[in-house]
Amino acid sequence: MAEHHHGPAETGAEMDYAEHDKTYALFVSGAKNGTIICVALVVAMAAGFFTSAGFFSALVLFILLTVGGIVLTR
């Protein structure tokens, strides 16, 4: 039969909420910046493949969109 435990499930150290907040902020920042980079890449690839912009113009567009997106969302 199953044992029924009463009381706290874990009796280890107390939670470090400051570290949890830092980890959450880092995760949100990484997700935001990763999304900006992916969107900039898709736009630059569309400009490079479907227009006469070429590789170097698309590369410059990618860099500008990435830097601009990261700076504007701070």
C-alpha cells in the first residue's frame, strides 16, 4: 500500500529567491534577444533571396535590424 506522508515534502535549504529572479530575468532576456535575431534573419534572408539586394546588403540589413531591435527593447 502507498505510504501517506504528512508535512513538508522537502526539508533542505530555504529557497534563494534572489537567484531565482536573476535566472528568470536571464531567461526572458535570452528569449527576447533570440526572437529578435530570428526575425531579423528571416527578414534579411527574404531581402537577399527575393530582391536584387544581394548577400552583402542582406548582411548589413541583418546587422542593423538585430542591433536596432536589441537597443530599442532595452
